[in-house]
Amino acid sequence: MMNILSLARPEVRGLVVYPGPDLGENSIRLHANEAARALDALALAGLNRYPDVRPAGLTRKMAELYGVTAENVLVTRGSSEGIDLLMRAFCVAGQDEVLLTPPAFEMYQVYASIQGAATVSVPLQADKDYSVDAEALLGACNERGKLIFLSSPNNPVGTVVPRQQIEKILRALEGKCVVVVDEAYVEFSESGSLVSLVAEHENLVVLRTLSKAYALAGARCGAVVASPPLIVLLEGLLPPYALSSPVVSLAELALSSRNIACARKNIRETVAERERVRRMLATCSVIEKIWPSEANFLFVGVTDVDSVKKRLAEAGVIIRTYDDNSQLQGCVRISIGTVDENNSFLDAIRSLG
Ligand SMILES: Cc1ncc(COP(=O)(O)O)c(C=O)c1O
């Protein structure tokens, strides 16, 4: 098996992970030029101290949540940061390429551009429920192609890339290209995560997040799941103390067994609501097509985006439109809200006929 790190930028391979001392509960901390006393307010207790260089406890909890070992997990500030780290680790500016399958999450393009990496687009097949064209993707991947981003379920469409197709791509590109599977919405899908495959495929990276199913978008907390050497490589790019103590404490709290049970109940309710909204939308004359979403949103073709958007705005409902993107013209993305929010949305759209 080829060592996947040989695909990374040489200067990144040479980075040394920031060292953190082994601190016990009762250590006398005279090593980091911190303030010795915290301010008086209870909410600020403990903030005179730096957080852990890397949040070991939260890493363990996220590993347990995802069913992998702690060595397979790098906790990041949202999965967005994971995307950025991958671009910086693997793409030499002005030389390397990133393969995208639009329509896709916009930040892949943004972070590639910031890194100076060219992007090669292999569009999803609009006439085949936006499925991936694996042959075209493999054909477009030459020696400059370092990263492929696939989101499953896809944002904005909500469709899933079949596991066998991803495995085929992984095998074909072993030792040649890193395949990043962004699973931001996987908890809402029946297909299940691919995290267990990181043990078999060193060119697989899975991105996970607490922003969606675990209701922590405000905390900015996600994870890169990959083989241990790749995790160490990416860790070298993170600033020390990247995750703040309040965020680490809140995310650990969110991953208590009680809160996980609550999140799982919310996921079931969101999926049930998604299917109810789908059924109701199917009876509206302004709806032309509803794609088979496995996420917490629906992607929908409408007869006239402007009138739908205007009517919804009058009712105080904001949806995602794509005026600027010809590939998605005529389509909108609707997040699944609470039952009351969904009813307000449905009332407004049904008033159009
Ligand atoms: C497909 C996909 N990946 C990643 C993200 C980033 O999520 P976060 O940075 O909050 O983890 C999003 C956010 O909407 C997304 O849709």
C-alpha cells in the first residue's frame, strides 16, 4: 500500500504538531504565561487558562459517537475547517487540482480558490437524479488531481452517493488521490456512514459535523475522520488551542447519552416532517419536481422561483434560491423546520395554488 502522505505538500509533511504538556488536575501551571486568577463572573471561571492544545476528551467522545478510534478523529471548528485543512495540506498553489461534482457545497470552491488550487468540475447528472458520473470523474483525475469532494447526502440536492460507487472510486484512485466524503447530513439518511471504511482505504477522508443533526451549528464543531497518519498531518496545520474551552465543554455536554438520545429523537422527527412536507408539496401546482432527499431539506423545482420567493417572504419564510447559478435555475432548497414553521411554509406556498 502506498503511503498517502506522499501526496501531501512536502512543507506540510515536515510540520511538527504543537506540543502540549501532560497536565494533571492539580498541576501548578507556570508554563504558559496565563493569568493566575480568573475574573470574578461565574461564567468566566477557568477562562484564565488555555484550553487543551487538542481536546482529548471531546475527541474520544466524537470517536465513540462515530464508531472509530480517537486516532482516527481530528476535531475541527465545523467541518468547514476540515475542508480548508485538506486544501492546504494537499494542494500546491498554482499546480494541483481539486475535483468537484457540482452542484455542491459552495465552500469547496471557496477554499480551493483561497489555496490557489484549480478546480475541475464533473457535474452530477441532472437527468439521473443528480447521480455521480464515476467514469467521468475517474477520467478527469490526472496526476495533478489531489482531492475529490463528494457530499453524501449532497447539498443542495439531498441525494446519496451509493457506497459501492464510492468504494469503486477509492479502489481506482488508491495511492493517487484523496477522496473526501462529506457526510454533514448523513444522520438523516438511511444509507449509513462510510467511517468504517477508513480502516481499509488510506485515501478516504470522511467529514462529519455536530452542526446539523446534533444541533450545534453555533458552537462550530466538526471532525475529520481518516487514517491516523493523515490525522497527524492535518493536526500540524491547526493552530494550537483552536477549540475554545466553552465550546469544548458545551460539545462534550451535547454528547452525553441523554442529549444523544434527544438528538436521535429530533432526527426521527425531522425525517418524518421531511416526508410529510414532501407529500403536501406534491399536491401544490407550483411544484414541478421534488428530488429524493435523504437530508434535513428538500430540493424542489418550481414553476416560477420569483413568485414563490416573494410569496414566502411576505409570510416571513426564507428559503434558499439560486438566481445566480444556471445549473440550478428554477430550483429552491427548503430546510425542514419545526412542525409550526413547516405549516407556515406550506400555507404560504399553497396560497399560490
Ligand atoms: C455539505 C456540507 N458540508 C459542510 C458544511 C459545513 O458545516 P459546518 O462547518 O457547520 O460543520 C455544510 C454546511 O451547510 C454543508 O452543507
